Amino acid sequence: MLLLRTTDADFEAKFARVVRDRRESDAQVGRDVASILNEVRERGDKALVEYTTRFDGHNLSGDDSWSISKEACEKAYHAIDAELREALETAAARIRAYHEGQLPEDRDYTDSIGMRLGARWSAVEAAGLYVPGGRAAYPSSLLMNAIPAKVAGVDRLVVTTPTPKGEVNELVLAAAHVAEVDEIWRVGGAQAVAALAYGTQRIERVDVITGPGNAWVAEAKRQLYGVVGIDMVAGPSEILVIADGKNDPDWIAADLMSQAEHDPTSQSILITDDARFAAQVEDAVDIALMKLPTAKTAKLSWDDHGLIVVVDTLDDAIPLADRLAAEHVEIAVDDPEPLFAKLRHAGSVFLGRNTPEAVGDYIAGPNHVLPTGRRARFASGLSVLDFMKRTSFIGASPDALAAIGPAAVRLAEAEGLPAHALSISKRLP
Amino acid sequence: MLLLRTTDADFEAKFARVVRDRRESDAQVGRDVASILNEVRERGDKALVEYTTRFDGHNLSGDDSWSISKEACEKAYHAIDAELREALETAAARIRAYHEGQLPEDRDYTDSIGMRLGARWSAVEAAGLYVPGGRAAYPSSLLMNAIPAKVAGVDRLVVTTPTPKGEVNELVLAAAHVAEVDEIWRVGGAQAVAALAYGTQRIERVDVITGPGNAWVAEAKRQLYGVVGIDMVAGPSEILVIADGKNDPDWIAADLMSQAEHDPTSQSILITDDARFAAQVEDAVDIALMKLPTAKTAKLSWDDHGLIVVVDTLDDAIPLADRLAAEHVEIAVDDPEPLFAKLRHAGSVFLGRNTPEAVGDYIAGPNHVLPTGRRARFASGLSVLDFMKRTSFIGASPDALAAIGPAAVRLAEAEGLPAHALSISKRLP
């Protein structure tokens, strides 16, 4: 963990290094992924069989080994603990309600010269969701990706997930039942992303691919951007807590550890105006790490990427927060509004002392798929818009064309595009 | 030009080949671009100087050779033909009015359990627009990219454009004045895109890069997606005209040629239910090509990629149009509404006999930067949203946290994330 004070002589240099640090994948991953994508594109299911044997120790042979049926998902749903089932349903209902409010409105109007103008939104036909296997197989991620797609109106919702040595995650299947997933394919990694983008003999291609994954999955999505739509380029998780000295250090320590436990490359940052509180949180983290079952991962993250910045006043925290453009920002003060009003770049903000980031991961309603790695400067969290697209339209009456057509002819001629000009001038009176 | 009838025995195979055909860049471009990006990232301005000398024959030495001042743009604006100046102003005003209607609304509400939820939109700080030099230096493209950025509220709007052998395009400068561009840098190609994304000693980095360009520029944007936001992966232009036999064949021929004249890789397609009309359009294209100053390019495009499909009824055109997911779709019939209602995938639609696509290129108001290469299946035209991002927020009262916190704790525990669970349970009564 790095402790900085804005009054330190070398603060700017050290903070700039934190902002620049990308904690992301290397060129070798790029080359490996390019080769996998090419194999799946050329050889389809045969390549999937080979990679799945090699990477997952799972043999794709009969239909059951290739996919998981809706019936199996329903069975898993009924088999899990009743309280857990209810928690999944509560989460799904709240996520659905929040995302329904994102559905965009169409436009259709006629302007003063008689030109009809507008835009119409429609859903993509098919969406593919990547669901990681093993440690990072999160039913909450399935809900957060699948529900916006369903709310958007996608016809076909396809999940791919690795089943290492044939093992399936019952909780993920139960979540797939809740979210009404249409197909689940038992393939993972870059090869699964390639199958979704290009299609194979068994797996029909989709239009948009979303969902978290390891470095290979993220790189596959990046390389296939343009062949399909993707949600975003995702990196390791981050939390930035802006807190005054009146918080319980244990609460803030738990918030910092809730990101650190995700992955050794996760980053947890505290900015406070109270040096004594900073020291208390540091101690509370050390104590928490003694008891936490995920301490091994959390400690690696905290040691390598943890950061505490002591500022003069919390107003000074805002320009630093904008430079970090963090995925999650907690503002743990009595009245978070003035600070929140000044903050420009953040994926999601958690207001006040009673809003731990984790409540947003599961159940509050907004999406937990958020921009990482300083990308909140230009990117947004996942929404129904990621599963929709907009078609603009124009309808000119003869009068409307006569009113503005000549100006368009002039511009077309000036650009050296005579057929453009002709297509208008032929229609003018 | 290829002529197909849906009644032909091999129609499906031939049409499927058209749909699959991507007309896009190859792997060598990818490798060249990767090397250019790396050089600019490592060596900054020095690399820009070398590439600009080599590719543009332009020597970057003093300040004037690096950039074009706002004063020079204003001078160009006053120097151009008055009618052209007025046409630029009309176009800008109409584009601005249409895009102002795209500004999204923030959300902020408290739900039934007392949880405050919402989302707040904000503009990116800086946007970079690529403006091609030479043949494809279009003032209309500058307006179509710059105005949405300004409407979004971007602080800093930066143009890069090559000036081959030092030559500048006065019309582009005039458009930059109209659109209130803040900086213009005289660099082009993949090296300009790299400078915008990474920043150099002279050029400060931006958050989003948009604008058309050749295969190298398009590939540079694709490779830098994630480092910055980009508008889209753009390919060659396309038009699909759906027309009955009651149109003037000369009008439709001009519409087809208006895309064909852009580039030899452009694609113009007519779908009609009238075989006699199809033959008339074919003849009208041949006659148009005899007179058109851009005939050389248009003929290459029409010969290699032109397509006429004769269908039984125009209803049969719609599933074919959805498979093509064309950038521009004209529906040239008396009442376009029933066909338009059935169409799902298109970048922009031009309704009725009096709406040539070119009116949308310049002056109607909607954006002319649209998804190509079948990407209208999942992508939308450029809008103010490309220059904005959304921050979601959550504010829990103690009661709200008590109401749903336990369900979140249950899910966190089931996912094996104990610090997530603790950060909530510590705050529960």
C-alpha cells in the first residue's frame, strides 16, 4: 500500500504514476487470442472441441456435453436454498425495474420547412453473454448482463460458460432460469467469444457480446469489436473511497477489501482529509486481512495497488478522483451532494455512509458492469442501450426539398461529388 | 453489376455471398498500423515529424507548420463564396437543431423502500476529429462530427488533418470556423490517431476520437478502442434503394451513383418488384456514367459491387434489406410507411420519392456518420451520446439498506466474496 500526502514534494509524480498504471494484459495474450479466433473462424466446432479438451478438460461429444438445457436450469433453480432463490428473485426484480427506466424514446417530428425527421430504436436480434467458470462464476454477473438484454427486447439470449472437467455451477444455472436465458453453451475462453461472433456449425452467431472474463476473453472481445458490438474493454476492478474522519474505520476497511478480494490486480484507494483516520483504516485493513477467507488475494491487491491519499480538504479530493476516473466511488460523508456535484468522471457513485459499494454489486438496481482503468472518462456502465441501435430517418416533401436542396447541391459540388448534386437537382422544380 | 431474381435457383447462395462480402482491409494494414501507433507512443512528436515528411511531404518545423490557427479558419470563412458560406451555415444550424434533441435526461428518484437511484450524464473533456486530406476532405464531415461534440458540451475539440505538400483545404477551414473547432493539427494517417489517443509533447490527448479516414485511420481507431472511445469501425459506403416501377429511372440511377462515386469499394444496390424498371435503371446508370466527372470511380464500384435484385413483391425486399443492414436505405414508393415499419436493420432511412440520400449527407439534420458493413445490426449513427458518458448513483438510507442488505449478503456469501458481505452486514442494525 502506498501512502501519499498532497503536501509531499513528490506527490504529483507519484500520483501521476498511479493514474498511468494500467494493470492490464500484454502483447503475447494478443497474439494467442488472434490465433484462437482464426482457428474457430476457419474450423468452427472442430476447433471448439480441441480447445475445450485442452483448456477445460471437458470433452464435447453428445448434445448434453455441448449445452445445458432450460430444464436443467429450472431444476437447479428449485434445488438451491430457498433464501438464496429469494435473494436472486429480489435482485432480478430490482435490476429489471431500474433498467426498464433506460428504454429510450423514439423521435418523429416535422420541422418548420416540412421535413419529417426522427429516430427509431430497435433491439439487436441476438446477444451473447460470457459467464466465467471457476472462481469468478458469479450469478450476479449473469443477472446484470442478461436482464438489460431482455429488457431491450433481444430475441435470442445466449450464454457461453466453461465447465472445467465437466463441472457446472448450480447457482449460475438458477440465475439463468431467473433471467430467462435461451441457450447455454459449455465453452469458454477466447474460443467461446469467437464462436459467438462468427458462429459455428452448432452455435449461431450473435450481434452483441457482453460479460466479464479473464485477459483472454477481454482481448478476444477487443479484437472482435466491429465484427460484433461489445459492451466495453474491461480491466481489473477499482474502488475509490472519499471519506471524512467521522466514518467507522472498520466499515471503510471492509469496503476497500471488497474490491481487493476480487483479484490481485484490483485496486482500492482511500482519499481522506484526516491523517489520523487514514492510519485507523490502515490498521483496520491489517486486522481484516487476518480474518478474511479471501485474504490471500486481497493482501496481494492491497500491497501492490492499494493507495491512501491524505488531502487538505475533501474538495481537493475531487480533481484527483476525476483523474482516477474510478469504476466505483464512495462519498462517505454526512452530506455527499456538494462533492458529488463537482465530480465528473466515475462509473458509479455510492452516496453517504450507508451505501457500501457491494450493495450496488448485487441488489440496488443499477448495473455493476462499469468502466475500469480510467475509462469512465469516456465510457458508461452497461445499459439496455448496449443491446439496441437507432435508425434515423428523413422524409422530404417536395416543398421541403425545394427549400434546402439548393444549399445541399452547392455543398456537394464544392466537395467534388457531382452525382450527389444530381440526385438532388433532378428532383428540384 | 450483378442482377439477381429471387426466383433464380441459385439466388440464396449468391445473395448470401453479397451479405458476407466485407470489402475491408487486410492483415498487413493491421501490422503497419500497430508499428506506427507504437512509434508515436514511444517517440511522440519526433515520430510525427518523420511520418509527416514521409507520407504527406510536409515538413513540421515552426508553429505554423504544426497547426492552423482559429484566425486562419475565420479568414477562410470570409474568403469563400457567399452562397457556399450560407450553405454551410444552413447545414450547421439544421444539424445543431436535430442533435440538440438527442441530449439525454438525467434520472434521480427514490424508490418504494427509500433507495435513491439515478444516472447523470456528462460530456467527455476532449474530443478529436479526424478529417481526411485530399480527395475525401469534406467540410460536411467536419460539421457532422464537430457539432454533436459541441452540443454534448465537450470542452476541447481538436481536429487533425493531413496537409499534403503543405496544401490546406479552405472549405474545411471555413467549416471548422462554423463549428467552433478549438485546435487544428496538420498531421494525418494512423500517426494522427495515435497522437490524439496517447498525446505527444505538443498535442494533448483526447478522450474520444471520431471521423472518417482511409483503411489505416480506421484500423488505428479500431486498435486504440479502449484506450480512447471511438465512434465506430467504419467501412466503405453503401446505399440500398427499395423502389417500385413508378419512379423516374434517372432519379434512382443518380441515387445509386451518389454512393458509387465515393470509392471503388462503395456498394449500390437496387431492390425492385418491376423487372422492366430494373432494366431501365441499368440503362440510366450506363448513360449517367457517360457524363459523370466521377465516372471512373463510380464505374469501378458499380461493376464490382453493384447489385440489382428483382423480387416478387416489395414485401419480399424487407428480409433481404435486414440481412444487408445497409448504411442508407431509400424506400421510394408513394407510401413508405408500411415497408419502413417492417424494416429492422438500417443506419438511416430515406422515405418516399423526394428524399434522395444526399439530402441527408449535407443538410437534413440527422448525422451522416452511419454504420457500414452490415453493422447496422448492432450499431447506430454518430450522436451526442458518443461524446458523453453516464455515471449511475445509489444512495441508501439505513432503512433501505436494512430492507435489501440481507439478500445482498446472502448472494455475496454464495459467490465466495466475504468482504463484500462484511461491508454490508457491518452496517446492518
